[in-house]
Amino acid sequence: MNGFFRNMLMAQYFRSLWKFNKWLCCFFGAVVILQVVFTAIKLNAVPLLLYGMYSEKALPSRIVHHREAFLDDRPLSSYQMPQRRRQVLEGSLRQYVSMRKHGGEDPVRSRVESRYFWLVRSAVYPCIKAGVFNSGKELSAFERWFREACSKTIGKPVGSVKIVEQVFRLSDDNSSLTLVSDEQVAAF
Amino acid sequence: MSRLRHFSDYLEIAGEARSRVQRFFFAFATLGLVINVYTGISLYQLRGNPLEYQAVDPTYWLFMLLHIPEWTSRFALLFDAVLFFSCIASAVWVRQNISCTIFFIFHFIYFVVYNMTAAHHYHIHGTTFMGLAFLFRSRTNFAYVLLFLRFGFCFMMFSAAAWKIYRGNITHVDQFYSFMLEYHADNLLRSADSWRTGLVRFLLGYKWLLHSFWLLLIALEFLFIAGFLTLRWDRLLLAAYLLFFTGAFVLMDIYSYDNLLFLLTLAPVVQLIGLPGKRNSVGVAA
């Protein structure tokens, strides 16, 4: 077993790199250790990332929860656009809705203050609080940015945006989704 | 041949191929930047979102504290210009690393700001991470870094399999079914008349078939554990990733073209780009 680990490629690599360039070896060794530790404690710290990739256990259901932005009463999802542009619009909207539902406060701040007491009690926390967390006054600036971003994407001005959270049920023949309920969460 | 010699072969071939690999990488990266502009996600096109996503990521927090998203928004056009020119310069003048260093720094900043704007940790980091290798002018340093990036690539894939196994995906028959339903909700809602929507509708009627695809995906990801052990299986890893990429595109409309650049670290690709007309055997261990 010792021979197996000694002779594996990664072990050979680090032994060889240590002889060639000790600084590079220490740097890469630190990267490996940090990546393993951050993976174990489930912390993303770019460039050290978690690669869960859709592994979170999904509950079996024929119910689908869907958030839709209506641009002048037409759903955003009905517009053809590049996938990554859609990711930006939908992702940024998710951030906005999260804050709206949290009464205009950044939910990350609540999470930090409820879990990381050592950080909250530290001397740097006032600086973090002022510089890191989003505040309610940024919501209206976001609304302006989002409307403009959508306008540029669809190629025409957008007057109003309504954000609705919908619940659908998949039909028995899997051909369509039927609306069960919807709730408007924001409009601007 | 001894195993150490073949490990040395990789370093030798990769080192000698440095200029060619740099030209290929930055040509592809330039194409990637053009695609970014075409798809509306260059920094200039994304600028101005005041509600940046910071999660509990120390790097995102540092960016917020240093007001980097605001600064890049203010000088977005200049930023994009520097990104483009450093990329093109790196493809043209391959015996220098100044433009490569500038590109690496700027692309890293772009990668983080994109993710903060799109409010996620997207794993579209092939261009960003692979750029690290070209910071080193020395052929041997470059080769060592390229091989380390290969380990990073293998970790990314194997880790994805490990998470799925750890979270019980192997026996959870509803996993891929539920994921496909949520993921393709937009198309199903609009009754979109595309081949992919038709395929999804068909597959949603066969949960076990979907689960089989998921198990195949996990198996393809798990294969990458071999990358830590030997170079001998790199051809198989190349085929596995191409199959993975194709499956993700067909079933989920996911095509992380940036991550194709990680394939440059695999032994057969290094050989192919490396010495023209000379095919040394690499990684055939005793």
C-alpha cells in the first residue's frame, strides 16, 4: 500500500517539483490542502470551489416552482437569448427577490450574524458590515439596472417588470405544466 | 521504460510545446471573448448591477471591500479592451509572458465579477485557471504548472462524482428526473417545439432511463480519479470528458466551452499540439 501511494503520479509530481522548485511546490501543496479543507467545510473561496454540480438531493415531485419576470406582461422566458445572458438576468433577479423577501435586508448578513459569532465579535466586522452586505437602498438602483439590461437584451424598451412566483403541476403524460398558483412578489 | 521517465516525458514534451500551447490557448481564449461579446456578457455589457452577490465567499467579500465591481463598471470599456489586447498579444508573441500575466489578472477579475453579477458560483473557469500556466516563461516551470492544472481538472470531475455518491444520488432514482423537470420548466411551460423539449418530454416518462443517464454521468466523472494515479488513462479521460460535454449539451443545454481548455493538460493533447510529426509515447507506465 505504501508503494502504491509512493508511486502514484501525484506523489511523483510533488517529489520531483520539490527538487526543482521548492517555492512552487509549497504553493501548490498549500493549494491542495486548502482545497481539501474548504471542500470538507463546504466553503467556496474563489479560486477554490465546491463541485457539487446538481448533487443536492431533489425531492420527488410532479410540482415545479418557477419564478417568472414579466416584461410589459410578456414572460422573460419567452424571449430567445443566449444561455449565459439569461443566467445573468435570472440570477441577478434571484438576488433581488431574496432581499425583497428579507424586508430589504441582505440575507447573507442574517446568516453570518446567526452562525459566525467569532466574526461578528471581531474588530473587522464593522468594516465588513459596511462594505460587504447589500442594503435596501440598492433595490431601486437594481430595478433601474434590470429594466435597462432587459431592454438591451430583447432589443426594445421595457416599461414595467412584474415578478411572479408560480407553482405548476406536470400533466400525467408529461407533455405540459398546469398552473396551480401564483403570487406577485414585486413590480417596478 | 521506467515510470519516472514517462512522467519526465510529459514534462519534456509539454515544456517544448510551450509556444504552440500558448498560441492555441490564447487563440481559443480570444474566440471565447468574442463569444462573450456576442452573447452579451462582456464586462461592458454587464456593468452597473448594484446588487452584487457575495455569499460567504472570502474572495467575493474582498472584491466588495475593495469596490472592484464598481471600479470595473466605471472603466468597463477600457477593461474589456485590455482583456482583448492582452489575449491577442499573448497569441501572437508567444515568447513573452507580460501580456499573459495581464490577461490572467484581468480575466480572473472578470470571472469573479461575472459570477457576482449572475449571483452564482459558475464553474466556467477553464480560461481563467489555465491562464496560470502561461505566467511562467521557463519551459520546465510551465510544464509543472500544466501538470498541476491537470490534477485540478481531475479533481473538479472526480469531486463532482464524490459529492453525488456522498449525497446518495446512486440510489435516489428521482434525482435526475426532478432536476430535469425544474431545469426545463421554461421550455415545458411554453410548449417549445424544439428537439430538446421533445426529448425531455419523452425522458420524463421513463424515470429509470433518466436515472441510468445520471449513473453514467457519475461513472464518467468518477473515472477522473485515475488522473491522480497515472498518465496511462489520459486517452480514456479525454473520451470521457467529450462524452460528458456532449451529454450535458444534449440533455441540459449546458456547454461550458471555457472548460474545454482543460483538455490541453491531458497527455494525448499535449503530444498532439507539441512536437509536429513526432509522437512520443507518454504515460505508458511499466
